Amino acid sequence: MSKKACSSCHFITRESMCPKCKTSALSDDFSGLVIVFDPENSAIAKVMSIKEKGHYALKVR
């Protein structure tokens, strides 16, 4: 199964539903990858409103 990004929170997953926000609006058309290890001290995580560590897409179409 290929990786998909959530249209709402941009979390990247292999599942059919986003484990973060529980939506099924996933897209395999995304670009960019951000890996967040420490969301509290990350400037990128603050700009993207990321509160949990994980893999996130920069842009989801």
C-alpha cells in the first residue's frame, strides 16, 4: 500500500484513515516531507500548527 497524506492535518500514513484526525480524506498526490521530532521547539511545526511528532506533507492536492 502506498503512502497517503491527510487533506486536513497533512499527516502521512499507509492506512485508509488518518490516525491523527480520524478523517478518510486522504490523497496520494502530495509533495514535500517534514519529519517532526520535537514539535514544541520546532519553528516549522509552529508554522504548520503541528502538535505531535511524525511525518507530514508540505502540500496536499
